[in-house]
Amino acid sequence: MSAATGADEVIPGSIAATLVDPACYADRRIHDAYRWLRANNPLGRAELETFDPFWVVTRHADILNISRQNELFHNADRATTLTNKAVLDRVHKITGKPNLVRSLVQMDAPDHPKYRALTQGWFMPANIAKFEPRIREIARATVDRMAAKVAAGGGLCDFVDDVALGYPLHVIMEILGVPEQDEPRMLKLTQELFGPQDPDTARVREALSAEVFAAMMQAVVADFAAYFQRITEDRKAHPRDDLATVIANARINGEDMPLHDRTSYYMIVATAGHDTTSSSTAGAIWALAEDPEQFARVKADPELIPGLVDEAIRWMTPVKHFMRSATADTELGGRRIAKGDWLMLCYASGNRDEAVFENPDSFRCDRKPNRHLAFGYGAHLCLGQHVARLEMRILFEELLPRLTTLSLAGPVKMTQATFVNGPKKLPIRVVMN
């Protein structure tokens, strides 16, 4: 049960409706809602007929506070992404639990630290540094293909289609150990998993009932499971120096990792490992295409590239939210949070919090400090953050010297999704050498 709700706690219905509308994340109305919430009700309750009530956490400090208290705010007890009542009910009927998958994101202690430790060493800077020469090869080949496309297209290309989708996908699939010929399948499944609310990426294009939606997501998970079962069988028989071998042969409490957990582990690496980086990479080019002065600065000074990378990650914040649930009655931001209450951590709002970031809506590649929350915080800090920064830095080191001019060649289109979103069309006009 929730604590009694005061009238001042409930956010306006129009703002609450914005938070659950995928179209508002595509046309940037979501940032207007976040801005209003930070100023007027930074920790308020959304009460919508089709959703369980949830607290909306929009300030940087409150998101940090929740993220560092893993015993008090759990991931696994309720759905980890915002989901309506009907879909929640259907998922529970399918799995007996609030989530379709059980990856690191859907775990709490004691399981979470055990599962995270299996691959944490792989994602540390000292280990991923060995991939830098190969990542640079991939980056150069990607830039060469872009140059050929631009030459054939009269100076035009779509940066998402021609660069941002394929490059991080190829990098993470090499690290994971997925054959290059299977990358289109991984891209399609990822888009179906993260973009079921977008008509361009959903497996089914018409309006969906909760039952059809849940069944569609279950089918996507089943496709991932079938694919990675073959990978597991191969890596058990023929171990290699790749991440798939680590996952395939991992043991938890002295036994093989359960099948569903193993599928979920593959999925989080294979999907989050490229989709979010793709969005941030496209975001950087979008920002530079709109700001010739900043484009000239970063071209002239490669030392700005790491700052460009972090600012792109902050500015796009591809993962818009995760949900937490309270394990006990507590107080937060002057509100009484009851045991079992559901909280929406709005990372994209925290990353534009005026109390932390000067001119937060502006893109500044020299922003220092840049204490963004795009990778989360605390025990659930993104495992792949160092890989993401490395591959983005290398790409821009290879791409920017070859760009003479850069501008938008049409409107940018964003995906319609309340969980993970970013540019899906980014037409640019360039001159390349």
C-alpha cells in the first residue's frame, strides 16, 4: 500500500500523459515536461488509469540518492521499465514474474554482484584496451564506406543508416563473438526489443492489445534464446577468447548458469552494447551539424573529442529511465515513500538539471565537469561504459579529420519509445577528403 497522497504530490494529468506517450520522446515534448517537473514538482506522483501509480524522480540529486541505496530501492521486485497494467498482467501470466527477462538490470543482491562479477573484468579499461587496434580498423572501414556513400550520393548520407547503426553493432559483436553475417539479425531483434512502440521498428505495425504486445515481446526473447543456444553449444565445445565463451561456460553457485538467465545475459550485452552507443554517436553529429563553430573547434583540437563523447552521451541520454521499488517506508525529497511504491528514475531529466549543468539544453563539447547519469550510478553502473566511450572516441578521431563541412540535409527523426530512444533518421550534407 502507498502512503496517503497529498494533492500537491500528484502531477498534472497532461504531464503524466506525456511521460507515458512514446511520441513525446520523439518530438522532444518530454523535455518540456521534465523542465516543468524539476521546477514545480521534482518528486511527484503520476496517477493514470492504465498504469499503476508511480513516483517521477526528475532531479539529479534524487536519482543519485536512490541509485546508491540498493537495499532500499530494488530493481527486481517490480517491472524495471515503465509498463502499463494490462501488459504487466500478461507478462506475469507468462513468466510468473514482473519482467520477461532476467538480466543484470532485473537483479538485486545477492544475485546481482555474482552475475556482474562474471564479465566485469572484460569491460575494464585495461582489458578493452587490447581491442583498440581492431576497433580502429573497424572505424576506418566505416568512415571509408561513408565517404563512398557520400561520393555516390552527391554529398549526402543518412548518418544513422550509414554509420551510427552499423559501427557500434560490429564492435560489440566482435567482442561478444557473433559472426559478422549474423549482425543484421541482431540489429533487427534489438530494434524489435527496444522499439516496439515505434511503427518503423516494431515487429507488428498496428495498434497492439496488451496480449499481442506481450506475446510479441515473448517471441523476440525466444528468437534471441534460439540464436544464443547455438552459440552456447559451440563455445562449450570450442572455447574462444570472446565474451560469449565466458557467458556460455559461466557457473553460479557451482552450477551452470540457468538457461533463462544466460539468454538474458547475452541479450543485455548484444542489445544495450550497441543501440545506446548508436544513439549517442548520432547525437554528436547532429549537434555538430547544427553548430558550425563547435564543429570547427573540435576539428581543430582533437583533445576535445573525449569531451564531445561525454557531452553526446549526456545530451542524448539514450536510456530515458529505469524503475525502482521501495523495500521499506522511507522519506525522499520531502515525500513519504511507502514500501512497494514504484519510482521512475528519469535520467534524461537529471542530465538537464539546472542545479548541476549550466545551460543544460546546450551542447558543449568542452563541458567540465560533466557529471551525467546516462550510465546510471552505484551498483548498477553500466558495465559497458568504457567500451562505449572508447569506440566513440576512436570513430571521431578517424571521422572528424576527413570532414571538411558538415550540415543537416533535412529533419532529424527520433524513435518513438519511452525506454530507449535516439535518432532514427539523420540526413547530413558533408564534404569529405
